[in-house]
Amino acid sequence: MLSLPECLKPNPQYAMRLRVLILFLFLLFNAMGTFADKHIFFISLPFNFLMKNIMRKTIVLLAAFFSLTLAACTDKAIAQQTEEQPVPVYSQLMVESQGLQWVTDEKWDYVPGLVAKAVIKAWVQYPEKTDYFDAVKEYADRAIREDGTVKVGESNIDDLAAGKIFFELYSKAKADGDTPSADKYKFAADFLRNTLKYEHARIANVGAFWHKKIYPNQMWLDGLYMGPALYAEWQANFAPNDTESWADIANQFKTIHAHTYNPATKLNYHGWSADPADANSFWAKQDEPFTGISPEVWGRGMGWYFAALADVLEFMPKSHADYQEILRIYNEVAEGLAARQDANAGVWCQLLQYPVGTVFYAKNYEHLDKCDTKFQESDTRENYFEASASCMFTYGFLKGIRIGALDKAVYEPVAKKAYQGLLDTFIDGQETGILNINHICLSAGLGPANKPARDGSAEYYMFYDKGREAGDVVSNEGKAIGPFIMASLEFEQLYK
């Protein structure tokens, strides 16, 4: 087989280059024939005429043979390469590289639960991958206690989110005629929805869910994905015509958006406290405007929020009185996020109000002494491209396009650029098929009173690394793995 230089190895994108080379070689051989005709002479004229004709025809035949052989080899090699190297299915690669490891976690928690939801979504899209379903089923079965419930802290909205896997498990059991399993998963889903709707603490006179008992009268953007999005999926599956519950779900988004959205920046602050004077809300702004908001716009906080909006809009009846308002909020958030997408990389930063590379100074962080790292006051850190937020935004844009909630003409370029940006900026291991995802903020939050270092400042999100915290930047963490799988599934539905 013909061996080509590395730069010309058969590849569909090099096909035109090879065709040009073939044409050049053919013309070169013809030119050689012409040169021979004019400049090579033999002793006798009859012999000279005969030899020139033979030489010219031989050169032309060699040129044609070589060109056709090269073209045939090129076409065959291109076809073989296309057949042997299919376009990677990144959702499956990430499930098998990282996702299934997280689903084996014994802990009932929103992070392995997030990955489990992504894995079971991958099974729905690729039902031949039965091991995906089996892994999630095992995770759920380990978590369900003898009384049919799962472990949930009092008014802890994070503890609800993993229950989103029960909907696919219920549907599969029902389709299989496995009534005991279907009843088991529905009971667990009912328990979580009812715990939120009827028992979870709410902000008085507003009806909005507290983030957690330890964060009284506070809403964080994160919580909209954990609680109301599960609530909406339950309604869509079991009581789609319950208009009161849909209004309750919509109220959560309307409330937090009214208090955290800044029309000037078109972004949402991470949290809001309805009682900024409370000791646990020490981070909250005390005066107008935006009373009660946290100081900064955290990427993953908005990622949770944007993903929750997309999910709820998929489930909510379009005929409901609040649908148009939730759609308006979603498009408002989309516009702000699109404006903050990095023009070159296509992804988003840890802190959305500042461009990548913005320098933050350790000396400006009041709680530097509480960090695990022994920072000097002269130390700096730069705003960086962050994977979990970028994956969530990409998921939100792609899903919005698919369900018709976003204008495709406006947002398809954003979504495509974002997905390519994920692959280029955060993913490695493509050459081996074992994917890694990098540049993930480990964790972040606001307060409570006994954790004053969690003050919501820009420096907190960049430096604080006590235990598992905002200043820790890691790889292969579930809060990026799950959203990457889900973004990939959306991309694969739309474009493959």
C-alpha cells in the first residue's frame, strides 16, 4: 500500500489537497515528455522520431498510472478511515470513563444523583446500553430503605435531587409489567415530592423554599435544580393537570429571579436572603437596591438555574398561566449568558462578571488565614474557564433549542461553539477513549454564621480552600461529569 507523509495521510479533510497533488504530478510528467521531445535527440532521424514517440507515450502512461493509483489508494484509505474511526459518541465515552464510577457511590447525595440521572438519560437514548440502566437501578435500590423512603435531611433541598432517577426506573418497571418495582419507585418519588411540597420550610408571605434549614429564609440559584425541577418532573409524570402545583413551581423561579436578576449585567447573583439581618445571612447586601443579594455571580450557581429552567419548561404544560413567564425568564437568562461566552474558547468563567484572566489578590480576602494553602498577601489568582458551569450552560442552550424554547437562529451558534469549547478546553483522553474532564470548582456556598470565610466575595470563590471548597480546582468531579453527559446527549440528539 502506498505510504504518504504524515501531513498527507488519508483523511476526508485532506481529500482536496491530494487531488491537487495528483493533478500536479500528471502535469509534471507531461512537461517531462515535452522536454524530452524538444531536447533529446538520437543519431538517425527515423530512429529519433521513433524513440521520442515511445518515450513520450511511456511518460504519459506512467503519469496516468501513478495518478490513478494514488487516487484509488487515497479514496480507499479515506473510506477505510471513515469506517474504522466513527465520530466519537462523547456521552457514552464519559459514562464509561467516569460516570459509572460515581453511580457505584453508596451515598444518597445530589452529586452521585446528578451523575446517575445523566447515566439513565444515556440509557434512554441508547437502550442497548443495559449496563447503564443496571448501575442506576442498583444505586437506587441501595438507597431505598425498608419503609420505602430515602434519607433526607430536614428542609435540605439538596437531598431531593437524586430522586429524579425514580421516574425512568418507574417507567421501565411499568413497561415490563413489574408492578412491585413500579410501586416501589413511585412511592419513593412521591415521598420526595410530598416532602418538598408539604414539609419543606418556606419563606413567609412568599412561599419560596428555603435552601436548607441551616440557611433560613435563603434561596440560592442551586436550589432550583434540586427541588422545583424534581417537583416539575413528578407533576409531569403523575399529575400534569394540577394547576396549583405548577403555580407553586413557577413561584420559585419568579421569586428568585425578581430578587437576584440584575438588568444592567443580565446576570443573577448567587443567593438571596429574605432576612439579611439574620446572622446566617452575614454575606447579604443590607441596603437598596438588591437588598439581600450575595456580592458575586458564580458560574455554577447560574448553571444550576439555567438547567432547571430548561428542565421545567420541558415538563410544564404550555397552556398553564405561568408558562409564558417562565419562558420569558429563561430567555432573559439565556441572553445574559450568551453575552458572557468567551469569544475565542466558547466557554464560561468561574466568575461571570469578569473576563478570563482577571487578577484577584489574596490581600483582599479577609479570611486568608482560614485557607488550607498558606497564601501570602502578594499571591494572586486569575479568573479561569470553569467546566461544570460551562457544561450546564451548554446543556441549557442545546435543550432549549431542541424543545423550541429558544430561538434556534439566535442560539444555535452559541450552543455549537459551546459544545466544541467543552471538548477543546476541558476534555482530554480522546486518543485513548478514557476521558477526563478538568478545571472544576469543587464546591461553594454562602455562610452559615459559623463559617464566616464563605462570604460570597470574589476572593472567596478564587482562594478559599478549607476542606472541599471554592478555591479547590479539580478533575473528574460529578458536578461536571453529569452535565457533560447531558450536554452531549442533547448535542447527539440534535446533530447526529
